[in-house]
Amino acid sequence: MLAAKGLVLVPLLLAVAVAGCDFSELGDREDGNTARTVLDERGLYGGVGLGSSEAEIRAALGEAGGGDGYKPLNETEYRGPPHIRAQGDVRPILLRYAVTAYLINARTKVVFSMIVSSPGATTRAGVGVGDPLSLVRRKYEHVVCGKQVAGEPLLGGETPTYPWCRVRRHGVEVFFGDDPIESITLTQR
């Protein structure tokens, strides 16, 4: 009987200890069920990002999903920057997860670009996935906006495009794609 009480007591004590902890810096799970802050001025999301090693990304998020294209696994279309400057002369390593994707310099094994598409993921300035693109102009200074081609026209129709806005924060280019915003892409300049 004492052993049975001990088995109940340990999970109960663990639950009480966990309830008092602040897990806000741990962020959400890769399935995007809870929101997390995108540290745009530092290029981080969930404690990893620009400057993180390939090993750190894999340790934090596990094994990456397969497939081609620089976009998270939950995205069917790319809504990132029209151009990302490659670093080095070799093809970058691509790691794709449910709501994030990372481009890693193949020589240094360090992240130089990342995409976040988690619903509710928000920058410290208060602009996030799902927000209207016009919010970028209200929350940031020195905003550049435009349109990007989003594929081929169907049956001779107009070429599809998506709107975007970009800001620069402490050496990090922050790109907001589509309206409402579908993704936030962070790239080292």
C-alpha cells in the first residue's frame, strides 16, 4: 500500500513543481498549438535561430522532415523573400519542421535564414502570423513593401503575386509575407 501511495505522490509533486515554473522562453511545440515570440532583433524563435548550429537546431527540434523547398512542412506555398543571399559557394543545408524551416551554411553549419509560420507567432513589436500586413507599417519604422510573383498564371490569366513588407533590425532582415501574414522570415545581412 505504501508503494502505491508513493507512485501517486511523485506525479502529484511533479505537477505542483511544474505549475509554478515560467515556460514562456521554451515557446510552443513544433505543431504550433501555442504562440511564441519571434525575437526579430536577435533572429531567434524558441531559443534557436540565426547563428545557431545545425546540431543545436536538431537537439532542440529533433529530426527534420523531408521534402524540397525552403518552407515549413505546414506550408504549401513559399511566401518568403524574393531573394536570400547565399552564404558561401556550396548549396545550403535545409531543415524543415512543422512551423519552421532553416537554411544552414554548409561550411560553417550555422543558420543564416529561418522561416516561422506558426499561427500566432508574434514579434516583440506586436506583428504576427495571421495579422494584416498593414500592421507592419504601424509597428515598425523604415518599412519597404512590394509584391512578389507567386507562381505561373493559369490558362493565360494574370500572374499570381503576394504582397510583402520588410524591415531591418540590428543586422537582421525581417520579412513578412502575404496578407494576412503567413510567415515571418529572418535572415542575417
